[in-house]
Amino acid sequence: MSSRLRELMGVYADEAERCIRCGFCNSVCPTTLSSIGHIPSRTSRGRLVLLQSSLENGTPYPFTPRFKELIDLCIGCQRCVSVCPARIPIPTVMSSYRRAYTVAVGGKSLSRGEWVVANYEPVVKYLSRTPAPLRRILLGKPLLWLFKRVGDFADDAPLPIPEGGTLDKHFKNSTPRPGYQTLAYFSDTYARFVKPSIGVSARMLLRTAEIELVYPRQYDSGVIFWELGLWDKVEKLAVRNVESLSEEVEKGRRILCTSPASTLMLREVYPKLLDSEKSRAVSDAVVDINELINSLVESGRLSANLSGLSFVLHSTCLSQYLRLTSQISSSFQKLGAHVGGVVSECCGSGGLWGLFRKNRELSIEIGGKLLRRLGSSGTVLSYSETCVQQIISLTKGSMTVQLPHEALYNWVRMAATQYGAEHISQAT
Ligand code: SF4
Ligand code: SF4
């Protein structure tokens, strides 16, 4: 049986076997640093030991729900990657195990909740296009309660609720503007169908720096499939996205992402999966919105007077992994805003992991440490859509929580109104 797991995990079986069991990963792993962390099999190191044991001698048998439950305690935050002395891509190894599990177990591999999550894109796409009165009924308390029951979501889970409208509509007929730099925008599903205002604010903000966004043909990034181990589905999406985005790259355009998960998928996961020239070209062309803003502020192309504004910066797991925290902080400081603190605890959402009933208690426990650092009021900037939702939910709306570029756009607009900067009003 060990050979079956080895065969299905491929090179990631070798990666798991390189683990020297030092336990450094435990020191940063949010689920390990919780009340379950005293149980060895529920730690980051313990998951590697389990896999090694299964690979070496077939015990414990790896294709059981119980085994998978232990692996599923890895929420893919990437915090361990930088501390592992063996440089093991730990979350990818876990995703690779999940892939092996789905292949070995077949149709029964996904739980009901995971199946619902895997079909997230068509659901939010439908809701985003539904007229407001019907959407209100569909998202009203009774049907939402039923949906949470069916999907095994916790009653208090902050589900992504579409605000109405789509980015496709907003960017319909978008073309380059004469005299402006052109970037191709890869929005991903959340901004496209759940919160189009993320893309609208990025577009308006960048116009103040004479950058215009075009919106190429695109599909979901596949990050949820990646988390669930459905690599075949990720690969299909990656092929289609790379095909479309590489046409933009050929025109000399960079690919803008406004979600850290999209930045991660396009920059790291797609080239790993596809191993093609085109995927590497797209990867090289990716620029995260926070990297772009930082370079625009540094060069003076984006300016505003934000003195008097203050916030706490939540350094999210993916901001840390993508080395964005210092860039976000530096941009705002250069514009005169006061960074009242940088808080780096995990919020416990783990993408959609923390929404499930079975994970909610642990998710809240993990997020509780962050809340104690944040306090109970004020403004928090957090670069991850699901972290924003989680913090709003855990603080019961007492804090203003925004993505950095959304806050920047609002503040730049406010400053423009105050100081009468012409180029801002032109842009909006
Ligand atoms: S990716 Fe995050 S949750 Fe998974 S083992 Fe590493 S630190 Fe722990
Ligand atoms: S830090 Fe790396 S080598 Fe050490 S226990 Fe974790 S996975 Fe293994």
C-alpha cells in the first residue's frame, strides 16, 4: 500500500521523506500552536511523520477519513515554508496527499461541505447576476440557514455573500487609454462575482497614476481546488488562464492580481503544474497590487497626503509568505499615514477551512489571539479577502477592516476632495 501512496504523491513523496523531524514547523503553525497541539499527530511535524510512516511501511493506512482529517489540519497558510531547514514545500506536500486521496477513494473523496465549496464559483456567479430583490430572498436568513446546514457550515460562518454585479460588466469594452500604461487584470472569482468593488477601487486608484486596466478572458484561479487536492481541475483552469494571459504578456503587459491567493497561484502553482514556457512567462509578468502600489509611491507616480490617518496592519499569512507586509507598510508611511502597529497572528480562516462546522471552534480559537492583539475598535488593513471577512465576523463589525488598496483608494479620494487634487477627480 505504501507503493500506492508513493505512486500517487510522486515527487512529493520524496519531499515528505526528506523531513528530518526537527519540529521547527511546529513553532509557527497556527493549528499546532492551539489547544490541540499537545497531540503529536495533530502537529505539523506529526503530519510529516504520519506520511513518512505510511510511505515506508504502509501503516497507518493512508486512505481513511481519519488519516485525511489529520492532514486537513494543515490550512495551507505557508508559514512553515520559510522555517523548514530541509526546505520542504509542506503545504504542497499536504495538498499532494489530498490529491492522492481523491484518486484512491474516487467519487466519495469529498465531504458534502467540500463538494459545496468546490462548486462555489457557479453559485456566486449566479447570485451576482440575480436581480437584487430575488438575491435578497435567496440570501435571506431562512435559505442561508438551510444552505449552511446542507454545506456543513457553522451557523456563525461568514460566508462570502455577493454584493451584486460583476467585474465583467464593469470592464465591458475596457480598452487601453492613450498615454496611460496598460496592465491586464486577473481578478479571480471573489472580486469578479462576490465583491466587484475590489476591482473597481483598484482600477480607480491606478488611474490616478495613469495606469489603465484591461480585463482579459479569464477563469477561476483554482485555489479552492488546489486546497482540496483536485489537481486535475486546477490544471485545466491553469491551461485556460495561461493561454489567455500569455496573449497579454506578448503585448508587453504585466498581469495585475488583487488577491494574494491569485498571486500565489499564477506565480508559483501554475508553473509547477504546467512546467511550460507560457506559464513561466505569465508567472514572471505577475505583479501584486501591493508591490505595484509600493513602486508607484516610491517613484512618485502615486501621491497623496494621508497625514492624520491611522490604522493597524494585519500581516496575513500570505502577505508574509509573499513578502508584502513591509511594502504595504512602507507605501502608507511614505504617504504620511500612521501605522499604529503590525500584527502578524493568523486569523484562523485558512481560506474557507474555518467556515466548516467541524473546524469553526478551532478557527475561532486561532483568530482569538489575533483579536487580542488588534483590540476592539479602529481601522485594520488586512490583505486577504477571507481574513477581512473573518475579522469582521469575530469582532462583530466593531472594527473597520479593509484590503490595503481599497483603504488607500478611499483615503486618496478623501484627500483629493480635501485638497482639491485635480487628477483624482479626473480619474474617478
Ligand atoms: S501550511 Fe500552515 S497550517 Fe500547514 S503545516 Fe504549514 S504552518 Fe501549519
Ligand atoms: S521544519 Fe521541515 S524538516 Fe523540520 S519537522 Fe517540519 S517539515 Fe520536517
